Amino acid sequence: MTLGNLDNLIKTGKLKKELPDQNEFAGMLNSAKSRLQDAQIEGLSEASQFSLAYSASHALALAAMRWHGYRTRERYLVFQCLEHTVGLAKEKWLVLDKCHKQRNLAEYEGQLDISSQLLHELIEITTELLKPVESLGPVKVDSL
């Protein structure tokens, strides 16, 4: 895990340093767990499952970023930074990035075309992502 790459994004203005907050981190983690659990409820439409699982994955990715003391206005960056914040393999965060693009198509253009395979991968990767984000432990507040 190389956080130096994240510092390069500060230079471009894509990220900024901001002290992490334990309550914020815990809230994101709890929200992610709840949404991930709900995404797996039998009988929900695939669209609802996707929305819940995507929200859970985003909350986990943002929690990891915030734990390390970074913030961004660009939603997609939280997924691209997972390789550096929790060591998630590139092929996995690329799936989450694809889900982000699908979410945007649904949200902004009304095009919700989610395959069962993509939904399955989203839930699987989000479930996997939960462990390394939880293992970050309590937020350590150092000076920026």
C-alpha cells in the first residue's frame, strides 16, 4: 500500500488532506454493513439490490479514504484509491468503478441495465472489502 500515490493526487487538486474523525468512520462502516445486508434480501429487485450494494461499497471506500486523512469531491476516486488505502486488487476496484459508471447512467440518464453477473460481483467484492476496512481499526488522528 503506497499512500504516496494519494499525495500526488493532492498536487492535482483531486484529493485534500483532512483530519479523520472516528464518529464519521464508524457511521460510514455501520451504514455500509446495513446496506450490504439489505442488498442480499431475497425478493428485492435487482435494481434495489444494486443500489444498496453500490451505496455500501461507496461507504466502505470513502471510510477507508477518510481513515487515512483524505477527502475528495469526486465520487469515483474513492474506488480508484482502494488499491492504496486497503490494498484491494486492481481487478476488483475496476469492477467497483464499472458499477459507479452504471450507477451514474441509472441516476442521471435513467438507463438501468444491470446484469445479474455484475450485481453478484458487486456484492461479493463489497463483502470482501468490509474486512480490510474494519481491520483499519480506530482512527488515529495525527497532525496533517
